[in-house]
Amino acid sequence: MTSASALASAFSLGAAAGLGLAVLKMSIGSQPVKKQNVVRLRMEDAVFLLCDVQEKFETVIDKMPHVITTAKVLLSAADAMKIPVVVTEQYPKALGKTVKTLDVSKATVFEKTKFSMCTPEVVEHLKHLGRRSAVIFGVEAHVCVQQTALDLLDLGYDVHLVADGVSSQRPGDRATALSRMQQAGVMVTTSESLIFEMLREKEAPEFKAVSRLVNDAMQKIEGESLS
């Protein structure tokens, strides 16, 4: 084969390969892009779960006053938005009841010895409520909160974790737990973010009362952070 023929043959092969690649790219580009499922919080489908914010933990959990303030806002918001609240207390005989600064009189309270909030009684109660978006806050992030979140994912719930409403004795445990839960599919948010996501607009009937709660809470914890 002459050098001219070899050059022509190589050019022909290269052109064919280039054409094939172009066709492949066009084929891939023409395929519809699969949309990612976006889970939005709606007050009519939400249930709040307050995990073990008890008397004995007040002095040992990192930044517990911040957690309690956030919990107070969320409980008041739940009342305004008619969102059911589930509260658990881990072995209250030894660890005490829910802290007195939180009014859980309108919530359904369960005692437990299991770390997860998902005891048979709680699971049955959640089924009865018929709501599929679970919002979790409380302590400890890396034990009871994490196990609750993973159990709820297993049960098919959309799980939302309130980052400014959870803590542990050690900040490192909290940070690792948040990372693990997020990797598992838990949606990490903040109290203010989720409240306004559910309100959707300024014209919502609950807006004035709830926004006042948020503003008051933000003033109390200004400059603090759980991160």
C-alpha cells in the first residue's frame, strides 16, 4: 500500500469513528433527563417527633438551652398549624420527664426503654395519623435521634431532621450523626426553614403568629450555633 493510500485509509477510519461518536452523543443527549424526586414539607402531611428532651439531660447535652428554645418554637408552630406531635421519654423513672419549660400537654407522650422512638406503640400511632413526613428534633443526635430517623426511613417515611434542634453530649458525635443520616436519605433542615416551607406564603392564616414565634426565638439564640 502506498503512503497516500494508507493516509486515505486512516482518514476514512478516523472519520467513521468520529461520526459514530457524534451519533452516540446525539443519542445520549436526546434521552429525557430523569428528574430527581423533590420532597416538599406540607403542614397537612407532617408529624413532629420530639425525642427525649428530659430533665437529666439538661446539664450534660452540648448547648441544650439552644435545643430547648428550638423545640419550644416548633411545639408552638405545630399548635398553630395543627400538626400532631409525638413525644418520647427515655426511661423517665431515672432520666426524668420532658423538661418543664416545654409544654407537651397537647402532644401524645410515650415512655420507652428502646433507643429509637419507633416502639410498636409509636409506630401504630403514626399509622393512625396517616402522615408521611416526619420531622425529628431532640437528643441525643447520634443515638436515639439517629436510630429513629433510620427506622422511619425503613418504614417508608420522608424524614426531616431539624439541625438546630438536635445535639449530643459531644459535638463530634452530633456532626458525625448528621452526616450519616444525610447519607442515608434524611433531609437536614433548620427550624426556620421548615416552618416557612410549610407556610408557603405571607397570606397563610398562620403566618403572623408563627413568624412572631420565629423572630422571638432568633433573638434569644442570636450568635449561637449548634454547628
